[in-house]
Amino acid sequence: MGLEKKIRGALESAFTTKHLEVINESHLHAGHAGDDGSGESHWRIVIEAEELGGMSRLARHRAVHAALGPQIINQLHALALDIR
């Protein structure tokens, strides 16, 4: 299973998503630091979920990281979060 599916599955299991985009931006960083050649090193997540609504910015980021878990987080070089 590709990393995009793992990310999407983890977030959809943890949250009731109103909107979810999982965007692979690795091609924008090809040849740069952190590019491991896998084509799955740099990601952007755009998410809107009820559970994240009343949280501070830091708490929302922590919740997303917790939902992804160390198995997924450890595969990423960069993760940009747009939490609505």
C-alpha cells in the first residue's frame, strides 16, 4: 500500500473528516536535502474535521501526528499541515 493511502486511512479512521486532501509534494524537492529517492518524502495535508475544531493550533497538530502514528511519521521528511 502506498504512503498516500496509509496517511488517508489513518486520518479517516481517527477523525470525521469534512474535507481531506493528501498531497505528495516530493517532486518539488527532488535532489534536495531529505529527498530519499522514494518519491514519498514530502507531504501536505489539508484537513477539516469536527474533532479538531475547538483545539489550539498546537493541539490540532499534535492530534494529526498522533493519528498518523510513528509508523507513518517516521517515513516522512516533511509534513505541511493546513487544518481548517
